[in-house]
Amino acid sequence: MRVRCTIGVDIGTSSSKGVLVDADGAILAQATRTHEVSRPRTGWVEMDGGIWWDEFVSLARELRAAVPDAEIAAVGVSGMGPCILLVDAAGEPVRPAVLYGVDTRAGEQIARMTADLGVAEITRVGGSVLTSQAAGPKILWIHDEDPGAWERARRLFMPASWLAHRLTGAYVLDHQSASQVSPLYDIEHERWHDEWWQRYAAPLEQPALLWAGDVAGLVTAEAALVTGIPEGTPVIAGTIDAWTEAVSVGAHGVGDLMLMYGTTMFLVATGEETLRTPSLWTTAGAFAGTRNLAGGLSTSGALTAWLKDLTGSDYPELLAEAEASGPGARGLVMLPYFAGERTPIQDPDARGVIAGLTLDHGRGDLYRAALEATALGVRHNVQTMRDAGADIRRIVAVGGGTQGRLWLQIVSDATGLAQEVPQITIGASYGAAFLAAGAVTDPAPAIADWNPVVTTIAPDPALASAYDALFDRYLRLYAGTAEVVHELAEQQRADDEREVPA
């Protein structure tokens, strides 16, 4: 018996994930491919765009083989972002993709564009000041620093739009992703800002703009042969993974805040009003009529993975020892800025700091301090969102980090906020499958039916004063160490320059 299904694939920072989902939202098969980004210099984070397509093909074939009777009704795509993958007239990448805000190379271009256009005008048009998250300055960086690649470049892609293009031939970008190509997108009019595009991005062709769940095109005969997905299958435009994650757990309504526990921590607050603050990112939403305030820590799971590898431990050991360490990690406070920091401090030269270490501290204390550091980073972002006018009524957690209760509980205790945890927390691949189903089903499915909330993590009020004090130390530690840390960041760049071959 044929089973009507949708495929969802997400290209993430450390892995690509695919799911095959039936019409009721049940996962019939899932598959993962791990990969690594390239960090050729301090502050540079890149990836070969060819990996994105190769992993999609591999995932699609594995999912099809797992359920041979599946009838693929549509394909959903998603990916990390905003990323900049430029391709030539033949559709071949001209250089590795420059990744999102964890890549901090474009400081000079940010300063130049800000001086050229003015903070007020940039904010009026694009919604946000220019930071390492903005994709526009990274386009300009390629123009300035890789002229050979720039001379050949003709089109701009992100992971989701690249998959949609390889599957269908369409050249599109969703509005949410486009709104992060700051300052080249006009957020109020939901269109490209032609004057600034011509000034900074010509001769790149502008991709047509769609919403995340819109159909970008149909699978071509060539793509069908490679992937095993039938020719003529609809493919949606897709969007950036954090927004697809929000869709996957129903956290995209007005008043919702999504917390994504992944390699980085991402926060998306949804409203109807365009709120502007220099500390966060203002974007278009995944759906027409919505706006977001978004924030992101540059490390989260990346920090805990670093500690695991550094200590030669496994996660169950570290989690057990971190739980035994207890709130406050026996007098430690950590700044999680091991890859610079995005929001709300917007400081690419921030670095990790661990304060209070003694010879009595062990790896469990360090791991506890790392979990608490990310929780305090979440608290800092939520406070900044509310100060900017965000009406946050409901918080939903998603991502791989939700599998362990301890991290969730620490975040709730440190922030004083309850978190809803849905039945399925694998995130963006599932959200992409849901969006694909909505594009070809009438009436469209409801995410509450597909993925109901099953757990609520409530904060422990007895710990509120302890975490208030820890948060105060967290803020003061950054202020007190920033000058030295910035000097060290400059030294790291100088060391990199000496190590780069002539």
C-alpha cells in the first residue's frame, strides 16, 4: 500500500538531517550525515557548497530505500544561514560559502557600508544595524578580497535555496533569508532594495522572492535520476534553519519565542510589529505578515562538544558530574564567547573566559559552568528582546540539546522562564517536511496535531536569587575583561597573518 509522505532535509553547521514523514506527521525514517566546517583563519567559517547537494542526494536515497512504498508528495528544504554561496554562469560555486554570524571576517566592510549609508538609513530600510550576522558585508568582502571569484560570480544562494535550485532549476530566495542579506532588502516593502543592490551586489542577479512554504518548482528529470525523487514532485522555497525549527514546534505565532538548542543557540521572537534595536536582528518572518526579533549565541553545543573532546569524556559522564556540581558550578562563572559573540553584545572580538578556577575544580564543574554560561546568554537575549518591546508570552524549546533534562532545567532556572517541549524536537528537517505538506495539502495540516507539547520545564523559584547573582557576575565579568580579551583577539589575528603562506 502506497503511503503519502513528504521529505524534509536540513543542512546544519555540523550535520545534515533528513526525515520522511507521513500525512499525520509520523516520522517513518530519518537519516543524518555529519560534516565539519572549515576555519582557515581566526574568525573565518566556511563550507564547500558542493557538500550540501551531495548530502541531500545521499539522505534522499537512504530515506527512499527505508520506505520503498512511500509516495513523495513534496520536498521541504532548510539550512543554516544567512550564508553566502556565489556561483558562476554555469551554476558552479566560485569559492567556499561564507557562513552566518559565526564568521566575523567582514568587519572592515561593515564599517565602510555603515559610513557610506548611515546607521539610521540602514536601520530604516533593513531593520537592523550591520553586524557579523549581516550577509551584505560578506558579499562586499568577496568583492574586495577574492576578486577572481567575484569576477565569475553571477548568482547568490543559501543552503535551502541551493537545494531548491539543484532540484528544480529555480532561482529563488525566501523573504526571511533575504531580510538577513542586510542592508540589501527593504523589510517594510518586502523586496530587494534596488539602489543598494546595484551599489554593492551587481553584477549578481537578484533571486525571485517567495515565502518559506511557497512552491519554488518541480523536481527535474535530471534531479530525479540522481536523487530517486520522482520527476514533477513539488519543492518548497524553504528558509533558514532556526525559522524552520520554530515552524516544527509551532513557535511562530505572535507572542512566541523559540529557543533552538544546537551547535549555536538561537532565539526567535515573533510579532506583527517591526521592532528595531542595535543589539538584535530584525527580520521578516517565515510567513507573510509576521516580523521577528532574533538573537543568537555563537557557541552552545559547540562549546559542550569542545569540552567533551578536550577532556576525553562522553556526554553521560559529563552530565552526571555537572548535575552533581550543582547550581553555580562550585563558584565558577564562564563567558561562552569562544567564537566571538553575536547578540546582544555584538562583539566578534569577545573570547571565552572562565573565572574562579581552583585546583579543586573538575571537569564536571567546567561542564556545569558551560551549561550555565549558555543559559545566562539566553537570559541576556530575552531581557534585551523585552526591553526592545517584544511581547513574549510562550517559550518553546527545540533541537538536539533538548534531549537532556539538565540543560533545559538550567536554562529555565537561570532565566526564570518555563519552556514547553514538544513530542518531536529534531527540528528543522521536520519543520521542512511540515511546510512541504502544507504546500500540497488542502486543508493544510496543523502543527499542534503533528507535534503536540508533551513536557513543560518550570523554573525552581528557590534558585532565583542565586541565578540573579550569577547573572550579575556574568555581566560584570565581560565588562571587566573586555579590554584584555580584545587585545588577545588582535594578537590571534596577527599570529594567523604570520602563519598564512605568502
